[in-house]
Amino acid sequence: MNNPLNLSRDYAESTNRIFSCLGYPGLDVRYVGGCVRDHLINLSINDIDIATPDTPDEVIRKLNNQKIQYTTFGKDHGSIKAIIKNYTFDITSLRKDHLCDGRHAIVEYTNSWLDDAKRRDFTFNAISMSPSGELFDYFNGKEHIKEGNVKFIGDARDRIQEDFLRILRFFRFISLYGKNSIDPSLLSLCKEFSWGLERVSAERITSEISKILGSENPINVIYQMKSYKILDTIFGKYFKIGGLENLINSEKKYLDTSYKHVSWHLRLASILSYKQIIDSPNIILSNTDKILIRDIFNASAMISKVIDCRNQNPSLYDYLYKYGKESFAYHGFLLANSQHGNPSDHLWPDFLKKIISYKHLEFPFKAKDLINLGFEEGKHLGDELRYLENLWVNSGFRMTSREIREQLDRRKNKP
């Protein structure tokens, strides 16, 4: 079984099934894009992109013959998404792009791998690899990715004008792979054509910004984007870039290797208010994302009040019970610390220890338990349940079921 990307056995078997369906080894079908790029620098592979000389219609015919599920959402741009089990495969036909208007192009299909490579944005994104592991590197992309250099294919001015989204992709790849100072001439080009981002959909802008913010340390890139007016085009002038720097300092101070608790939602909350995020025409969020960011702000406000209480345990228990089950306890802590933290205040590290050690418990009584004890259904039942739950939380979750039952009996018999 071919497995040059070192995928899991199940993933590799599904991938080989796709290549076989498309005609490999009789037809020159290859891995392309991010999976090849990430493989070369030993990153995990989460998505598989495949290119083929076949047209989309021929790809569909072959998938139908093998009864492989697919979607045709990107067919007009030469892309078909195949699905096996929980794995998806973006299958793109080799093509040339004509009459690019800064976002879209007229597509011409081709059998030339070189012509297909020439239309791509950066040298390391033009590398392809056969299922047997043979690399095809037309523009020294392997050398560039190893060195941490983000280089446009051919003339950068032409590449940017073909698709203005490439401005944000340039900064995204710098944030992920860059190891050297950014070429000032490329920064100037990005500034010159930043107006073109107005042609890019808010969904694509949000996707790129979230990936930049989600990189391990985006500070340098964000400062460059601000200096060269890229962020002004996206967010206007009222964002707190210093807030992101403070947040990342808090992450480094308190989380050490716990990078899993960092998210782009949190970092976005460090530079814009919740209202700015929701009102921005260039940020399109799912309802889930909106709720995540709202809860980060709420958790931050709550932990700030807990700190102001100077370690009053009931307030901390309430915070942990409300936000500790998910990562919001960490996120709220980090955002509040980055905005209000006193470096000499011992309460911050003390609180973080309690957040880390917190094990979420469920309140042992439900509405049906109160009904079984003789309480009537209705609003009063919910009030009683919330009252008891608050008592239990404020006790540090130490109140026993027997003690809760005694409280119930007293309240039930109260005249």
C-alpha cells in the first residue's frame, strides 16, 4: 500500500482507493497543495488535495462507477470533493486561469502539470507528489519551505492582481512558516493593492484572519499588517493591537506548553470588542463562533470581578461551575489577565491552579426530584432548583445530597 504521507492505515486505505478510482497508476494523478507542503516540514496531515488531468465531468463519472460519494460545489472552478468514511478529498482538474479579475478567473483545463503549477500562488504550494512519493518541484518550493521563505511564483505584482486574497494568504503563510524578515518590497505591494480586499468575500477574509490569529505567535505579522494598512482595510482603525501582544504574553506566562487552550476566537477578542466583532462587515461568524466569543467576553468579565473580590471562594466556585466544564475558564482568565492583570498579584497564578485542578460536577438534583418530593410544577419549581444549586456551588460543591434534602424539607414546610 502506498503511503508517502505517513497517514493512519485507515486514512491511507481510503486515499489509495481514491487514487485507484481516478486511474492511477495508468493516469498521472498526484497529491498537491497543503498536504505535500506540510509533509515536507513534518506537520500532521489533516486534508488531502489531489490533482488529475481529467476534467470534472470525467472525475464524476469515475466516482459514480466506484460508488464513492461526492459534492460538486466547486465544479465550476474545476474541483470535486470526494468523501469516504469521515475523510474528504479535494480533487482538482489541471487548469490554466485566464482573465483574472482579482478574485475569479475563466478556467481552461489542461494536461500540463507545469501550466497548472504556474497558476498557483507560492512556490511551496506548487509542489506535487506521486502516490509512490516522487516529488515534482517546479519552482524550488521545497527549499523555500525548509528555509521559511514565502515566495510568490513569478512576478508578485501579477500574482496579487490575479487574486487579492493572496495578500492575506501571504501573511498567513508568513505567520505559519516564516523564519526570516519579510521582504519590504512585498509588504509595499500588499499595501498598494490592499484596496482589492474589498472585492474579497467576508467569509474568505474571516477564514484567513482566523488562521493568522491561530498561529503560534502572530504578533510580528499582525504588526506588519497594521504598519502597511492591511488591518485598517479589514477592521477600520479602532482595534487594540497591543491587546493581542498582552494576551500572548499571558499565554506564555501561564499556559507554558498548554497551547491547546489558545484559540483564534480568544485572540480576536483581545483586539476588538464584542460589538465591533459582531458589527464588522468583514467578519462573518457562525452562530457557534458568536456564542464562543460572547462566552469568552462574559467569562473574562466574571473572573475580573472574582479577582476584585480578593479570593472570595463563592465567586470563584460560581465561575468554575459556569465556565470550567469547557475551555472558557482558561480563555476568560487569559483575556482578563491580559487586560487587567497586575504582574505582582499572587491571585492570578493561584486562580489558574484552581482552574486546572477543577473537575466539573453535575448538581445531583433535577426538577423531577423536587416533584417527587411534593413540589408543584411551574416557575416556582425552577426558582427552588436554582436556589439550591447556588447553595451547593457556593459550598464549594461539598454540600451532600442529605444536606440538600434537609434544605428542601425546610423550604417546603416554610409557612
